[in-house]
Amino acid sequence: MSGGGAGRSTAARARLAARLLAVLGCVLTAEAQLTGVLDDCLCDIESIDDFNTFKIFPKIQKLQERDYFRYYKVNLKRPCPFWADDGHCSIKDCHVEPCPESKIPVGIKAGSSNKYSKAANNSKELEDCEQASKLGAVNSTLSNQSKEAFIDWARYDDSQDHFCELDDERSPDAQYVDLLLNPERYTGYKGPSAWRVWNSIYEENCFKPRSVYRPLNPLAPSRGGDDGESFYTWLEGLCLEKRVFYKLISGLHASINLHLCANYLLEETWGKPRWGPNVKEFTHRFDPIETKGEGPRRLKNLYFLYLIELRALSKVAPYFERSVVDLYTGNGHEDAESKALLLDIFRDTKSFHMHFDEKSMFAGDKKGAKSLKEEFRLHFKNISRIMDCVGCDKCRLWGKLQTQGLGTALKILFSEKEIQSLPENSPSKGFQLTRQEIVALVNAFGRLSTSIRELQNFKVLLQQTR
């Protein structure tokens, strides 16, 4: 009996694997599903797969393990600015373990937010004195309150090119987190709280009228037999910039869901959890049948987002090629290796021959283009604030990091002239990246690279179990 039961069980698993492989093949390779040229650009999916697998993925993985990029300072206690806190996730896998100060490289914790070199870190006192002198030169009778106002105005000017609401690193609630010890994976955080966050992002920030319902949104009113095509009819009617905005958010959502499917809690016995890919969860989120055609659209948007951030990396290379930037941690040998690896990745990004052309965006009349760009920036900045409403600390950490990484990529794409005119041996006031932005940019792109690699892993996994 037991032998026959085991045989039937094996046969059943084989049939299930064969079915899932067919489903995944439909998702990954079927014509008009996930293959060929992406919309709104001249790049095909197969070229991205090859480029990511053989050039980018191995190098970006190594870079993320470097001290400069593994420690991220974040405030996970900022209150949600849009609705009353509906409680934090109590599941143990939601917890984030902050890094003790003693573990942080001295060059990272000693430096101010936008300094990368040893010389820059040692010049902080001189800069403070210079700033005090400048304030005094304006009016020696200024009150302390007025001086603070001047500083606030300067900070406001500096923030005009930011697409994200940045954490105040000086806050006592801001802590360093070791990203390698707090990996992004499935935590069990779901339900109304999680849906509320994504619903707010899509419904209130993606330039969408409330009368047009997003497909498969459980918080939207019942639509009867509507299959969501009215949504895409509306989307295609938008200008390029607003279509791009939606695709970026959808791509980010798809990437996060892929990470959760690829790093899922499969089994927990005797206190030893086993994490790995969950094919059933993957098909639930991306299968064209289960998602009524939404899954392939989501994955295409992931590829589109990858192209956007890839383009930003190629554009920002001159900023890091300067000798004044050395990714300072205090370990000279490691710092040199980190910069060499980063520059090697930049060379690869420049070699890609089918980049997204960001110059096609905001190319209308100057007044209208400027207004649309500012609207674009403020919508994205609002999304970065919504990340403080995520109830799971680990989800909030990675949501904030990946949102900031995308925001930094957008900042780069819209600062080409400033980057091209950077002085070689001194910081530039026209364009500046904080260390937090640099860490977020690299790790966010690393997450996208991992997502695309995981798509290939799911396909191989199914082929092996067929």
C-alpha cells in the first residue's frame, strides 16, 4: 500500500510539474506574452536576459557584498503621514535587526551624508566654520531662529531635484541595517494592510481617475464581466511620461513579488527554516490564466524598469569616474576594489546597445514640459512617503530602499547636463549624491537584476522536476 501510494504521489507531482512548466513556458516564452520588443522602447526581452545573466548579475552581486553598499541607514519608526497606524506585523520574519555601532566601518559612520572620500570626511569642521561665517556675513544681527531658516531654505533648494522623501540620518530613530543579514523575502505580511499601501500608490498617485479601475484590485468595487481592458485603453491614451510612471510602479511591484516567490519559507522544522523558490506562489501572482492576463504585463513592466535604472547607471558614470569620489569606508584596499568593480559595471552598462531614450520624455513646449516633470516628481515623492505606512519592518526597509533607488535613478536621468559639467577634483553644487542615494541606487538595481535572474531559475526548476 505504502509503495503504491508513493508511486501515485510521484506521478501526481510529475503531472503537476509538467502543467506548471507549460504555464511558465506560456508566461516566459509564448509570443505576445513575454518575448520580443517592449512597448515604449526599442529593446527586446531576450537581449536583456542575456546581458543581465552574463554581464551584470555576477558583478552586481559581488558589489552588494562590499561594506560600502551593505550598510544602509534607515528610519523605520517614521509615522505614516496618510492614515492612522493599523498595527505592525507581529510575525517574527517581519523583524529587522539593526546593526550595532561597533560593526559599522569607521569611515561610514564618521562621514556626513554626501561625503565619500577621506579628505571630505576630515574637512567637516572646516565646512561648519565656513557656513557659520557665511551666515554671519549676511547679517551679524541674525537671531538663531533666522539662521536656522536660512539653513532650511538651503536644504529646500538642495531637495528640488529629489524624487524621494529622504530620511533624516541625524534622527535618533535612524539606524544602520546590514542588508546581507536582513534579506528581502516572504514574511507573511499580507491582507488589508498591505493592499491598502499598494492601493494608495496606484489609485492616488498613478495619474489615474477613480472611475477607471485597476485590474484585479480587491479593494475596487465589483466590475462584473469587466476584464480590465478598459484600464489599458485608458492607459494607452495617456502621454508617454504618464505611461512610463505607471510602468515603473508596476515593475517595482512585480519585482518585489518575484523576490517573495523566490525566497519563500518552504518549511520550518526544529527551528531551522528552509527558504527557497515557491512555484505555486509564482503562478498565483504571474500565471496568465490565474491573473487574467495581468501576469505577463507585470513582468514586461519589470523589464522596462530594469532598462530605466540601467540607463541611469550608464549616465551617472562620469560622477564616479572622478578622483574625488572613492567610496570611503576607512579600508583603503577594499575601497579601491569597490570603486574598480563599480566602474567595471558602468563600462558594461555603457556597452548595452538598446538603452531607453529618456530624451523622448518631457520634450514638448518648455513650460508644459517643466510643469509635467514637476508633477511627475511630486507624485513619485508621495509614493516614497507611503512606504512609511508599510506595517512590516522588513518590507518597509526594502520598500524604502528600492523606492529611493528608483528615485535616485530618475534624479540622474533628469540631471544629464549637470553631470556632464562636473569638476574633476571638487564636489559640485549642481549635482550631488548622498551616500544613502548611492547605496539605494546600487541595491535597487541589484534587486531588479536578481528578479530577472530568478525568472530564469523558475523555468529551469520546472524543467528539472518534469
